[in-house]
Amino acid sequence: MDIRERWISEISCPECGVMGTAGVSEEDHPYETGELGRAVFFCTPGFDVVPTENSDKESYIVCSKCKAVVVYRKKDLSA
């Protein structure tokens, strides 16, 4: 599938405060699976990308130091 959207997001750990950046993308055909199919394609050192158990196309970010799940915000690359 083609990638529809890509964006860079500033991230920070909610537990220990480590800050960084992550790159996220969405699949072109989310209606086929019923989900957006978001995947993290990179993150700065200090964070780890972890695939979800039910899909290799979906992933989330955890802090390398304390293993807390990190939430990212959408920020358009063209902005």
C-alpha cells in the first residue's frame, strides 16, 4: 500500500521527561482494515519502536529508560 500521510512529532516520556522526535505514517487504504494503520518509521535515541501484537503495520513508542508508553501528536511535514 502507498503511504498517504507522513508527519514528524515531538515526543516526551510522561514518566521521566526524556524528549525526542518520531516520524509517523498512515496507510493509503484504512477502510480495508477498519483502522488507520499508523506506523512509526523512526524515533530518536532514548525511545524504542514496538510493533503491536495484532499487526506488523502498527507500532507504538516506549521510553528506553523507564518503558512508559509515549503518545505522539500529529504535526504535518508540510507545515
